[in-house]
Amino acid sequence: MSSLERYSTNRVRRLIGSINSIRFKDDTGEVEYFGQQVVMLRRDAFTLIRDELTRVAGGAGQVILGIAGHTVGKEEGRALLAKAKAPGVRLPQSLPIFIRLAVEETNMGYGKVKIEDFSTESGTVNISLLNSFEVDPYRHTLKPTCAFTLGYLKGIFSELVGRDFEGKEIECKSKGDAGCKFRLAVRPESNAGTSPK
């Protein structure tokens, strides 16, 4: 039986759901998600942090948020791969299904992620995001605002595919677009022969 047959879409979804649980540790005042300690912030608190970063650091504020998102995405990608390999999922055969479900079903509160198009051969990904936590519904901007999310997506795809991704936000609700859309591609200089560790 192949890995793909053994791990159907529903079984992979359950696997991801099993590691996608939040634990409230009331006795210590901690919250854990993906085995990592997290802090729960209101969306407007993140907006205030982003606005203050932009005020103090200018355009570097978006860079800082992108780096933070990339780091978080890579860490979550590593956690997902480790959890998938523990029960014996063979990733080369089931990688496209696993990645789609891992990214779409992992609810980190960033918004509802949908992979519109994903080609492992060309290394391109088109992603839409509904209800992005980085969009301020009361303000419109001239530039995209989802720097953390873009960094997160680049990081998680880089880790899951085993190649470095670059990308950009091509539509943003903050600019008045219908939603947020991202286009990712494998960096040309990325090692083409690698696969997830």
C-alpha cells in the first residue's frame, strides 16, 4: 500500500488536526499551540504594533514583520513535517496533498487560507486569504499591509517543499481589493534537487 493510499486526504486532515490543537495551561498562565508557547493578542493590538513600527522605522517596519512571519512559518513547517513523519507518512509521494492540507487546515488566526494553484514542478503557488488579520477594515492604504502573512507563507512553503521561496502580495484588501492574494515562487538560486528533511 502506498503512502498516498494509506494516508487519504481525510486521514492527513485528522493528522494535522491532531497537532493543531490549542492548550490552555491555566495552572501556569500559559497557552500552547503546536507545542509552542503563544500569547493571544487582539487583532487591533497587532495593528497598533505594526503602525508604531512603521512610525519609528519607516519601511523597515514591514521588513521586520516579514522576517518575523518567515521565521514563524519555517518553525511551523518543521513542526508539521516532524509530526507527519512520526506515524510514517512518506512525504515525497503525498507531499502536494500534505502541503495543501497543512497550509489550508492549520488555523493560526491569520485568516482563511486557500491555495488556488500549486505546482511542484514549476515551484509556483497562488494563494488567497480571506479575513486577513493584518487588514484594518476602517483604513485604506496605497500599499499591501500583510507583510507578516507573506513572510509566514514564504517560510512554511520553504520548509515544507525544502526549497527557498520568494513572493509578493499581489492584491490586498487594505488597498480596496476584494481580498488578499499572494504569489510565491521558488527562488531561482534555490537548490532544485532538495526535498523536505
